[in-house]
Amino acid sequence: MSLSAEALQKRIHTPILYRDVVDSTNDLATEWLKSGAVHGSAVIADEQRKGRGRLGRMWYTPPGVALALSIILKPHADQLGSIGIAGAVSVAMMCAGLGLEGVSLKWPNDVRINGKKVCGILPEAVWQGDQLLGVILGIGVNVRVQFRDELALTATSLVTEIGHDLDRADLAADLIRRVIGWCAQAGSDALFEQWRSSLDTIGKQVVVGDVQGVALDVERSGALLVQQQDGSVQRVFAGDVMLREG
Ligand code: BT5
């Protein structure tokens, strides 16, 4: 089913900017934030030509099959570290609400179904001098993306997992509502515990950059605590976890 501004605006009352094709919804949302977008506004595109992941990586968003959205949020600066977490928890709970099983989070905020990535999250803070203008919470969800090549080994789609079609406008509206709700709880015990209990990383052998060991726990800052073989515990704030199963 095609996405459209009308279909979206019928379902949700926060301001929506819809485009058929963009380079990256996060870039458009950044411009909109700078020109005065209100908290909860969202940019949604059917296709991204230059969808971005973290650290300059690409995010694959072909036309007609994915959800690419960027929600403009205006949290307090001390809630910044929780915005990506709020996004991940919102997507995980949306998946659970659809009746999907096997939903978990890989630290820090990949959403996975049965161990395959269904959603990636890219929070980007926008500053003007030392003033926080807001955060662009970029969320990419594979709705019915067919993967080929090496992504097929690690990625999945909602429709593949659930076995029936889903309406992207319904999903977008549901997700935006959940994100606004969890964003209001950024920094709370409720959000932290929901995130922590959804992580599939804790207790596993991990490699994160130069650090190797057992993922012991997470801290409220979002950091992952990794116990290395010599017993020392390293706090990891960002990076890619390679899980060593078993
Ligand atoms: C992420 O990065 O997972 C964050 C992705 C955020 C995408 C959204 S879409 C809306 C908004 N606008 C943007 O331009 N971006 C945001 P990272 O953890 O770096 O993961 C990137 C890696 O995931 C790539 O290197 C691929 O290996 C893999 N990948 C790329 N496209 C994928 C897809 N559609 N599904 C699953 N994995 C994918």
C-alpha cells in the first residue's frame, strides 16, 4: 500500500512532512527543526537515496517497502542519552503489540526479531552554540523489504516474520505516538528497566572495539559494562557489539 501525506495525517495529528524520495529523513528533519518545527513533528519518506546508519554507514531504504522516519523531539539536555533508548523501546513494543515473538534489543538500540535486525535507530542532537535545539530521532523499519546478498543473513522484515501484510501509515502513526510517550519518560526508571529487560546482549560474550569479555549489565547512562578476562570491568559508551553465541 502506498504511503501518502493524507493517509498519515488522517491517523496522527502531529505535523507530518511526507516525501516520496529524500536523501535522508534525518537531514530534512534537521532543517525543519532549525526553521521552527514543534516537538513531535515527523518527516516520513517512502524511499531514501542516502539513508544513513551510525558512523557513516548506509541504511537501505528501497521504495514502497520500508518505513523511514525522523521524529523531532525537544528533550532536556540531561535526557539526551535516553532518546535512542526511547526509540528502541517504542519499536520493540510496537512489534510486541503486533503479536510478534522473539523481539529483542541488541545494545545499544538495534531492534531484532529472532536475532535478525528489523530496525535501526539514529538519534542526532542539533545544537546552536551551547543551546540544544532538539534531537532528530531517525528510525528505519523494514516492513516488507526483501534482502539479498549479505544483508539477507542479518536483516529481516516485519511482514516476513508476521506472515501477513501491514499498513505503513498505521505503523508510522503507532510508532510516533509511542515515541512521544516514551520521550516524556526519558531518564525514568520505567524506560530504563524496559530497555534493560529487552536487551539480548547481557550475559553474552561480546567484542566491542578493543574490549572483549562478558556483558555484565548496562548503566542508566546507556553504557555497557563488560568484564574482561583479567576481571576488570570496562564501561563502553558507543560501538558495535559482536555477540559470541554460546
Ligand atoms: C543503524 O545504523 O542501525 C541506524 C539506521 C537508522 C536509519 C534511519 S531511517 C530514517 C533516518 N534517516 C536516515 O538517514 N537514517 C535514519 P548502524 O547500527 O550503523 O547499522 C548500519 C548497518 O546495518 C549497515 O552497515 C548494514 O550492515 C546494516 N543495514 C543497512 N540497511 C539495513 C536494513 N534496511 N536492515 C537491516 N540492516 C541494515
